[in-house]
Amino acid sequence: MSDLLSAAFVTVFIATVIAQAMPLMLAAVGENIGEQAGVLNLGIEGVMLIGAYTGFIVTLTTGNFWLGMLAGAVGGVVGNLAMLVLNVWLGLNQIVVGLAVTLIGEGITSVLYLQNNAKSVTSLGAPPEFKIPFLADIPVIGPALFQQSALFWVAVIFVIAAGFFLSRTNWGLSIRAAGQKPSSLDAAGGSVVKIRSHAVLLSGAFVGLGGAYLALITTSTFTPFITNGLGFIAIVITMLSRGRIILVAITSVVYGLTVAIGPALQVLGYNVSADVIKMIPFIVVILTLIVFARTSVVPPALGTSYTRGAR
């Protein structure tokens, strides 16, 4: 067992945690932006799948991971157009539309994959590493964290930027106002519909990036239903984060730990059923929800449409 707990083993474990945490983190940040503006997107699972598939196809066709990530973001925006039109502009029920988006995303990506890509197992391979001088030479942590793809660092920058703009700028204040007191935003001369529209589109880009990261970096391929409930976990994390991106990041890393610990236990010689390993992340999410649900805070106007001048 001492050999298994070597530096190489710990390095691989840390890298696995990061690979599993990042797609969820990006998706949860996107959902956070939408929810802070008052838009509950239960279609995040379908939007992630659209982002994952478009990113996979573009990368497979061009061999360029950067174009694949960009395509994933665009796919996420396109996937969120239904939320934009039906929820924000027309004021239809957000829950119903969100569930429809999930079903559509699952169906479309599955059909397209089975029709065009299922005949051959296709792996994209690993993207080029971006080795940070000196830091990459740190034992254990260096190879796991500072030899990641440059895409990882761009994703981290996006997460940090989202946290800054939501909490430190007038734009973030407008986003929060649209979800907490839209009538006050309206009275102050702001447009609730415009702010929510921007939030939904930006949310779709982040969610699409999360899906693309899952397909391109975490798994290096695409399969139907590859998200495996990740979108719904992102919704739970968002509701428990109280609008704080730092809490989103922390809980995403905890999720990554729960996913990575199952295979690690098997490597260490523990006889753990594969079904139990698959259940561990969801059990942790349910327990977290039970413990912290009462202390969670969501925007008062979340899930409700806004009509100017309505009482």
C-alpha cells in the first residue's frame, strides 16, 4: 500500500479531482449568473450536452482544442436561446421550459452521435500541456496542477472574473437587482428584460464551456448522456452557494474528490462495488442538501417572470 500512496499516485489523484471538478464549476458559475438575475434554468443538463457535443465535433474535425471550447460556448448560448425567448421575453413557466430544454438537448445530441459517430470509438487525445516554469517542478502538486492544459487556466480566469464582476461592479449589482427586486431596477431606469437576457446568454456560454471541458479535457471523447446528472448537481450547488462564486468553487472541488475517491479505493485494494462508486457523489450531494438546505438563500424573484408595470 505504501507504493500505491507514492507521489505519483497522489499526483494522479489530484489531477483527477481537478478534471472532475472543472466542468461542474463552469456549469455552476453559469447557473449562478442566471439565478442571480432571477432565471432558474432546469435545462442546464441539456445545454451542457449541446456544448459537449459541439465542442467534440469541432475538435474532432479541426484538431484544435481552442476552437472546440469556443464551439462549446457557442453551443451553450444556442441551447439557452429557448430560455431567453420563452422565459425572459414571453414569460412562460421557467420549470416547464427548462425541463423541455434538458430533454431536447439529450435527444438531439444522442441522435446526432449515434447517427454520425457511434460506428467508431473516437478519442480526441490530450491537449498540449502548459507547463509553468518552476511551479511545475514542485513535488506532487507541481505535475498535477501546474502542468495542466492552458484551457484549464483560461477556465480558472473566467471563474475568477465572473466572481469579481458579480460582486464588485455595477453590472453585477444590476444582475442581483433583477433577481432580488426587479421592480426597483425598473424604477431606477434599468431594463429587467435586458439584464436577464444578458445573464441568460452569458450563463449559456459558461454552461456550454462546462460541457465542452467535460468532453475535451476530462474524458477526451463524447458519449450520449455524458453529463450523467452533472447539470442537476450544478443547480443544487448554485442554490447552496448563496450567490458566492468562491463557494461554488469549493463545493465543485468536493464533488471532484467524491468522484476520484472511488477509483482510488479500488486501486488501494478495497473491494468497492462499481455501483457504489457511481453513487458516492450523489449521496454526498443529497447529504449536503439535507444539512445546508435550510440555510440556503435564493433570489426572491427566482423563477418568476417580470412584466413592467404589473402589480
